[in-house]
Amino acid sequence: MESNKKSPEFNFYEAALVKRCPLFKDCTNIVVGRGNKNAEILFVGEAPGRNEDKEGIPFCGAAGKNLDKLLNEVGLSIDEIYIANILKCRPPENRDPTTEEIKTHTPWLLKQIKEMKPKIICSLGNYATKFFLAKTNVEDMKNQPGITQVHGQVQEVEIDGLKIKLIPLFHPAAIIYKRALEPEWLKDMEIVKEYCKGN
Ligand code: URA
């Protein structure tokens, strides 16, 4: 498959920011999102891994398989959600994103949110959760509580005048390593489903 890095689709300001990031030089593909852009629920992960980078599709590797399984268990299909990440390019060896990278990549995520207008954002893991809890102020992410403290607690965030319910969830990769988190995830997903019905 040909790399999408030169796609004419990505000729806008927020994409230009990402293309200036050092991560862009070494990645294979820009990983934008998958699912239904008109869905009411947006899932936001951290960054593409090796498989995602190769395919240009978020959550298509081991974490993604687990996400699909977990969604299936609560009866949510990919047609009912959209999935994106904080970073659009893979960090080397899947290291944690830096503050600078998050600042450079999240304007594109915010553009996606403004276009999609989701009612619910499910943040997967610490990075996405802290980004939204910090009201998208990247410098303030370090002052936010971690996912273990806030998972399943519904918060309201406002993005560009849109009021959105934020539901922090454990990252599906964390659940692979720590199976004891799975019942917690399923409980948290019941909350997501309740909010879907209520909207
Ligand atoms: N983990 C993430 O946070 N995002 C992906 O796309 C894949 C794994």
C-alpha cells in the first residue's frame, strides 16, 4: 500500500503543523481515524503503534483487536463510533508522546472534533484523558489526575462552544497486560451506553 504522507487530502493548516513535526519524517503513514465520522461517540487513543503506522489505520494492531472485542461485548459496532488518536504519527519504539508533539498534533484532532461534533468522547488511557481534563491546554496536562483515579467518571468538557460528555476509559492495551481491568472497562462502558441512550 502506498504511503498517504503526500496525499492531497492533507493540505490544510493543522496537517501542515504535523508535517513539520520530527515524527512525520520517520513514520510510514499519517493515521487519521477510522469508523463513522457522523457517529455521536468519539474514542481517542494515544498514538499509532507499529501496525497502525504500517496500515495508516488507528487501533488495527493488538490493542485494536482488544478494543474491537471489548466494544463487541457491549454491543457497540464500529459504525456507531469514530476512533482517532492524540498523535497522528508513530513515536519511535512507541515511546510516550512529548509535550511538544502533543501541541503540534492536537490542532488536527480538535479540527476533527469540530467537524464531527460528537456528543461523547471516550478518552482511552492517560494521555487522551489528561488532554481533555486540561481543557486542551497541553501545558496543564501534568496537573491532571491519572486514568486509575478518573475512569468511568463522566465530566463535561467544552470544545469550540460544543458541550461534550467526557468518559475516561482504561486504554485497551493496558487491559491486555492487566486482565483484572477488563471488568472495570465493561462497567465503564455500561455508563457510555447509558449516555448514548440519553442523547
Ligand atoms: N494505541 C493507541 O493509542 N492508538 C492506536 O492507534 C493503537 C494503539
